[in-house]
Amino acid sequence: MLGQFLLTIAIITLFHAAFSTYEHLSLLKALGKPEGLLPSSIVLESFVALLLGIIGACLKAPAPKEITWASEMKTRTIDDMDSRMGFANFVTRGKVLGQEEEGPSS
């Protein structure tokens, strides 16, 4: 709940800083001074919004999950993980492969 609140405040603050920047640049353009620095209050407001957004995102994020093999095996059985076929055995066929086919001789 606190994370969502901080994210909302950060978004509103960031939009306000953007609007203040637009107004300030419009005022400079109207005065004929297109060059100029932003006021420190707008820069500070932007950094506060960034900080609130980072804290809010960290508080809202779900708990991290384990990604180790041991944690994966807690939810699965060995039959699920080792469900492949065994090695094929060609020994019984190998005896017949090299022999010629016997047929009636004429």
C-alpha cells in the first residue's frame, strides 16, 4: 500500500516538474532569452520524484524467488526431471546388420 502511494506521489511530482519546466521555458521564450538554466526548485523537485519513485518501486515489488536447483527440486520429483528415455541398445541388431540375407538359392 505504501509503495503504491509513493509511486503515485512520484508520478504526480514528476508531471508537475515537467509542467513547471514547460512554463519556465515559455517565459524565457516570451522574454526573448531562449538560453537559460532551470531553476533549482524544478531540478530538486525532479530528483525528489525520482527518489520517491525508486523507493515506491522497491516497496511494491514482490519478494524475490529462489532460482537455485535445490529450490526447483522442492516443487518437482526426480521422475519429472529425469523423464527421458534410456540409451538405445543396438547390440541385438548389430549381429544382424553385417550379415547377408539368406534366401533360396537357385
